[in-house]
Amino acid sequence: MNDQPPPESPLDPFLAPFLHEIQVHDNEYQPGLETTEIAASLDVPQAFVNALFTSAQTRGLLKPIYGRGSKIRWSVSPAGRSLIDRIQHQEPRT
């Protein structure tokens, strides 16, 4: 498993708060069911939350948690935690 931080993306400033919201909600996310709640928390459209999820999933910032049957929830991966730390501790540009 690769725990190195993923390359930077223009979505990173939006992905960090998205991943943080997943962490504060028991570190689990199920697309569809919790999209509305996270969209409201971030004050963004639901479609944007879907785009953030797809980006985070593709970049390995989330890892699957397999439940019964076909139920899959998603948790923040070590790479996702690294991105959150990097963005939160980044000095503002002047």
C-alpha cells in the first residue's frame, strides 16, 4: 500500500474539508445516503459532493469498508489524512 501523499490537484482545497466531514461522521461515508448532509455542511451543491467523492475515490484518498451484501461504506485512507494535514497546515499565499 502506498502511503505517500497524492500529487496536488486543483480540487485539493475542496477535498480536504470533504474528507474532514467524513472523519467527523464516524469516519464512514455512504454516497447517496449522506450526500445531502455533507453538501449542507460544506454549503455546496450535492453534485459537487459527488464529484469530490469520485475524485477522492480515484486518487486513493478513501478506502472501502465492505459490509453485508453489497453495502460499501468509505473511510478516509492514510493518504486522505495526509492531504487533510497538508492543506490544514499550508501557509496562506501572499
